[in-house]
Amino acid sequence: MDYREAYEKEHIKTADLAERVAVLEAKNEELTFKLNRIKNNPLWKMSSPLRKGMHFAIRQRDRLKNCGNLRGVVAKLKYKSIERQAMERYGTKSFPDEAERVRQQETVFERAVKISILVPLYNTPESFLREMIESVTNQTYGNWELCLADGSDAEHAYVGEICAEYIKADKGRIVYQKLEKNAGISGNTNECLKLATGEYIGLFDHDDILHPSALYEYVKVINEQGADYIYCDETTFKGNDINHMLTMHFKPDYAIDNLRANNYICHFSVFARNLLDGTELFRSKFDGSQDHDMILRLTDRAKKVVHVPRLLYYWRSHAGSVASGIDAKPYAVQAAKGAVADHLKRHGYDHFQITSTRAFETIFKIRYSIVGNPKISIVIANKDHASDLRRCISSIVEKSTYENYEIIVVENNSTTQEIFDYYKELEDAEQVKVVTYKAPSEKAGFNYSAVNNFGVSHAAGDYILLLNNDTQVITVNWMEELLMYAQREDVGAVGGKLYYENKTIQHAGVVLALGAHRTAGHSHYGQHRENLGYMGRLCYTQNVSAVTGACLLVKKSLFEEVGGLDEGFAISLNDVDFCLKLRKKGLLNVFTPFAELYHYESISRGLDNEGEKAKRYNQESEKFRNKWKEVLDAGDPYYNPNFSLDRSDFALKIEQ
């Protein structure tokens, strides 16, 4: 290599990029100046009501657009109907009756830990304040402490008077301090912490409500699982009735990539006090997203993060609250980006980029820098279907921006002259080679796992990318988007977002036990490409139990370490089995929506719903259920147990 020439090329490229950055910064400065001039214009301020109405109309249009088509609208209406039915059982109907309340109150835990609940008060409306306090005093678990730090101004002196009333009635479990000045959310909460004497700390907003069994359920998992950080599912409600729900959020278990992309944990966080040793609770520089920063720091330290899959927190939506919309606190966006950046730096990442996604301003896309220039071996199994293979390879060569790759086509008993003519064309392709797989016997039949394992044995790359021959690249930097996650030491397999030809979703992550066979199924299956997904899940990178082998990137060393694809799963479920082997090693599997491809599924081998194929699929399903029985019985950690396993759209279970 001529290093001087290489240096000069990089130097020129760097200079060119610097020039482009300078031009863009100048343009940005000019546009910022013009925007500020417009915002300060009296006519702009007077037109505020009109603009709000217009934006409302645009949001409704976009909601319809996200459904994709009439079929999507019908599916959304069906989903909403199910959700409305479900809401009835997650409100006051879910509260314990008298017998259950007595049972919970009389439960004797080995570790009856004291939980100090911190509530920063500031000009809290009287009704909100009373409902908040009473939701704590009505808890079925009794060893709690309510710590109130009051930063209210003189006009809201009633806040202290009401607190004094409850302190007198409760006899010792409520502590209160009037602050000399309001120090904001972070400062006031830190003052609450100074009052706390509990072994565990809980964070509670001054205008929200707890389910009566919340503390009972938390102490239960502390005793049963040794949990030192706990959170639950939550809902936002409007007005003074928790049954008037706006949105219910049923969360996955702890998932670090989800948490980096957005603060899905949020409420109701309770954690062992020793997690705070040597660190602050809230840091004022992240006000607006101080809880996201805190959660990232403390879950890093925690030994056992436990999600209680019950709706136990009621988040009140009113003017000025975060629950009413990000517009109420726009600075939260920058604070959240700062919190995630700080977390990533602590984990040794640098040169990353954090940007908002189309789902929401505080749902992020994180772009990690690629370390080095590793070679990717793209393994494509093929039997006949020359036109499909040609389309697949052409899209890789013509669209991909990543250059250090090789394509290994594994020829498997093709018979048409067309495919052999195409193979002859590929002889001149520098990055493509064709290897021929020979089955061990004529009766062996097609074995997807064996064919791919054979292809991997010929791979020279550091990474293996299993790719179906009936795929077509959409995103030009698809390999980079996959590689930036696969290169991490804590990650096993990474999969992309695949669409059918009609732009509906074929793959967006695999859910265990989903579908009629109770083996595995694809989430958001059949939804339109524009759909945001449940709580924006189609718009950010996240942890999943498995990804499809139609587009799966993994380190070659890991592929070999777990024994490749299990050839006992000849056609189906070999990819899910492979991902679960990686998960068993403690590795994360990742789905990214930013590597997009078309997948013309079943063109190559047909469907599995009739005849011998159906029989074979049933056999492989039974084998999978037996092999992974304990895993399936435990449930998919990334799919809330309140969701139905009969639908792929995150619809809630309907009680019979």
C-alpha cells in the first residue's frame, strides 16, 4: 500500500467534509436568524390559534397516513376497540377487593423493606395533592415513608397546610420540609432524599396516583428475585378519574437498547438506596429529562432490574405536564439527548450521533461509529430462481455504501440453464463467488441450515450476513446500520426491517410463542411501512429475542462458537433457535429499523401451510417447543404478557 497516497486521499476527503460542514453551519446560522425574526413578529404571535388548529389537522392526516391504507385503518379501529375494552379492567376495577386487601396487608415478607417515596411539591393543586397522598396512605403494604419537599411560593401556602393535616392523621410515616426557595425538579427531589430513611427509594410525581397494590408487588419481587431496581406498566389519564385513560404503556423487561433510544422505563421507579452511593439522584443539568439520566445511571449499577408487568402507575395529563405533550417542556429533548450521550461516553463509546426519529422528538436514533473496516461475508443460499438472485445481488452491488464485503452464493441442486448462465456472469464479479453444496444423500432434501453452514465454512469475513435470495436492498447504508450493533461485545445477532413488495411489514423482530403454533412470530406483521408501531417501536433500534435469518448479521466467531444453525431445523425456526443460543450466552439480539430491505418471502420455496411442508413445519415446531420449553414458559422478556399471542399488533388480551 502507498501510505502517502492513501494519506493524501484521506486528507482531501477530510478537507472536503470540513468545507461542507462550514457551508452548512453558515446556512444554519442564517436560517436561525430568519426564524427568530419571524417568531418575534407580532403577526406571527397573533396567528398562534390558527397554527395550532392547522397542526392538529396535520397530525390527524398523518395518523391516517401511518395506517397505510383502508385495511390499515380498519385494523387500527379494531385495535382501538380492543384497547377500550381492556381499559375497563386496568382502572379502579383492578384495585383489590376487601378480601384481597386483607390478604396483602397480612402477608409477611422475609425482607419487609422500608420504601421512602420522594415527592417534590411545587404549587400543587389541592385536589391533585390530596389524591396523590391518599394513593400512598391506601397502599396495602405498610412499611413506607412519604418524603415531601415543598418549594411552593407564598400564594400556595395551602400546600403546607394540607400536608400538615395528613402528617397528623398518619402518625409518623409522612415527613415534610418547606424549602426556602424552589430549586426545580432536580433540586427539590434531592431535598426529599435528605429526608428519607428507607432501604429503597421510590420516585413519585406530585400530581399522579399509585395503584393500591403497587408497593406490595414491588416488595414481592424484592423478596422473590432480589430486585434492586423495579418499574411497572403505566397509563396516562385525563381529569380526576383514572378510568378516563388516554394511553396505556405496557413495557418490555429491561432492554438497554430500548432505554438508550427512549425512556421507556419512566414510572414507577423504585431502587435500592445503595445504588446511589457516590452518585447524585438527579442532576440539574439534565432538568426536563433528569429521570432518564438517573435511570440510565442506576440501572447500569443494578444487579437485578425487574419489570412488574402490571399497570400500577397513573400519570395525570393536564396543561403543563410532560404527559400532555413534549411541547409543554421543549427543553426536555436536549436534556434527553445529553443524558443518553453522557451514558454512552461512560460505556466507552465516542463519535456517536443522536437524532430524533419521526415517532417522537425524545425517541432517538443512535449512530455508532464503525470500528475499523471489517469484512462482511454475505451468504446467500440459492436453488434456481436466477431473476430473484440477480435482483438481490444487483441491489447489493449498486446500492451498498459499505465496500469491504464478499458475496458467497451457495448453489443447491439447481436445474435451470438460466441460473447456470447467471453463475457464469458472476465469474467476472470480483466480490462474488459461487460454491456448490452437496447433500449427504439424495433423500436428504433441502436443508436451509446445512446449506448456510456450508456457505459460512467458505467465508473469509469477520462477520457473517445470512441473506435470502429473495431480498432487495432499500437502505444504501444497510450494512453499516447492522454492523454498528454487531460489533458490540454485548450483541449477538442483528436483523433489519423487511417489507413485502406492497410495502407492508414482513419482519420487525421476532416474538417468542406468538402465533398459532406458539413457537415464534413476527411483530407488527402486515402493517404498513409508514406505521410508527406500538409506542413508536417501528422507529427505533431495540432488543428482541430473535431476528429472521432472511437478513441476519453476526460475528463469524460467535456463529462458530454456538455451532452455527442447528441442522435439525431443516427449514423453519433455525434462525430463532440460533438467536436463542446467542441469548443463552448472555448476548443481546437487536432489531434495527434503519436497515431496510424488501423480502419477497416464499418465492424460493413456497408456503408451509399444506401437504408435506405443513407436516414438516409441525414437526419442527414441536421440536422447537420441546428444546426451548423453559424459555417459552417464561415468556418473551421483550413482549409484555398483557399482550395477546394471537395477534402481532400488540393488542391486549381479551378476557373471556
